[in-house]
Amino acid sequence: MKHSIFVLFFLFPVLSLYAGKADVLDVDVKIVGKNKYRFDVTISHDDEGWHHYADKWDVVAPDGTVLGTRVLYHPHIDEQPFTRSLPSVKIPAGIQTVTLRAHDSVHEYGGKVITVELPQ
């Protein structure tokens, strides 16, 4: 019994790190209105279940301001990589590039990001 508790207490946190960080693999951006853009973003993460999965991605301005966030409400264990959209992100005039970054429930940010030039 003591051995089982030791394994669960000390090994479980290590196992939950196995999935790694969430990476942005691809971005498709289109103009949908004046200063409004649609983002289709492909994410890769070895989701393990509710305890460790890619849980959102952000559109970030060059100054670090988050302009839009797509929340991912469940793990995508059997759908990797996966693409999700954010249909109407308002981008202030003068911004020409944005960075897309993914977040996971254990590591938070830190995976591969992609910076894209906005279509005119």
C-alpha cells in the first residue's frame, strides 16, 4: 500500500509532463470585414485526457496584447493535429503581423508559435 501511494504521489506529476507543450503548426488568415480577420489554426499536442490537453490558442499583437482567444473545451486525444477557427478577431489599424500561440493545461505557453502577416 505504501509503495502504491509513493508511486501515485511522485510519479503522476512526472507522467503528466510527458505530453509536452502545445505547438501551432499552421495558420490560415482571411479578411472578413474592416479590421476583422478569421483565423483557422492547426494545433498539435499529445493530449492525455482532462488532466493534460491543449486548452486554448491566442492571437497576439507585436506588443504582447492578446487580441483574441479560442478556448478548447475538451481534449482532442484521437484528433491530432486539429484545426479550430476564430471567426471575427478585431485587429487595430496599423498592426501588420500577429503571432499565434497555443496553451496547454500543464505547461501553459512555450510550444512552437507562428507569426503571420495580415492580408490587406
